[in-house]
Amino acid sequence: MSLLISETGSEPLTTAQAKAWAKIENSDEDTLVLSLITSCRKEIESYTKNVLLAQTWQTECISDKGQTVFYSPRIAVNGATVTVDDVAYTDFALDKSKGRVRLNTQYYGDEVILIEWDIVTNNTSFAALKQALLDLITYRFYNRGLYDMPDNVKTILNMYRIFNL
């Protein structure tokens, strides 16, 4: 199971940018727009497995099955730290392009393997995902209470979507 530990940096859009795109003219709804920026960003990150701001994730598992390959919860991995039963483990291979860690030792006991993933923004998809974020914020602002995703946003996101197998 993987958990989001921290996010660094500011949101990829400012309230002013979102309001300009959505044609919101007054400041009465600034708090709502700011919360929509955050919630829609997280929805896009969950849907595509890309991130729009740098994040640290943690994956923890019990090694009872001899598993040696672990995948990051998001793509664009910049680095990983592995510990086994609270002891630093350095004998692993990190494939940044696939977001994968391969341990060079198999564990069959009940050791706790903890992987901390350093995940960065994927620059090749950033502009398109930012546009999808603007469109999703606008849709959610004007269609409050609806939680479906509009087709124009899905079309953009599906080009960058990564599936877990």
C-alpha cells in the first residue's frame, strides 16, 4: 500500500489564472476556486499517475512472498530510498523511466520493506495536463454537485494515463 507523505511547491495554477480561464469576475468565490484547483489537480494526478507538483510517497509491504519488484504509485520517479526492517538497504536497482525498484535480494520472512519515492513533474505532459486542469476547474465551478469528468478533459487525460496491472 502506498501513501502520499508530502507535496512540495505551489499549485500549478494561481487563483487568478483559474478565474480568468473560467471567466469569474468577482472575488466572492476565491476560496472555492482555490479548493477546486487542489481537488481537481489531485483527481488528474490519480487518473493519469502523473504529478503536477513534486511529491514524496511511501510504499510499505511485508516480504512474505519473496517479492523483489515494486512500482511507484506515480510516474516520473526521481529517486527512491529503501529500508528493510528499519535498516537502510542499498542493493537495489531503480528504473526511473518505469518507476520501478528491483531488490537484488529476496526476502521470505516477515521483514517490513519500506520504499520512499521522490516523484517529480513530468515536463513532457505538464502543459497538456495544466490545460485539462483549467477545463476541469471550470466545469466543476459551473456544474456544482456533478462529479463526472467532461469528455474534453478525458480526451486529454487519456493520452497521459498510465494503468496499473
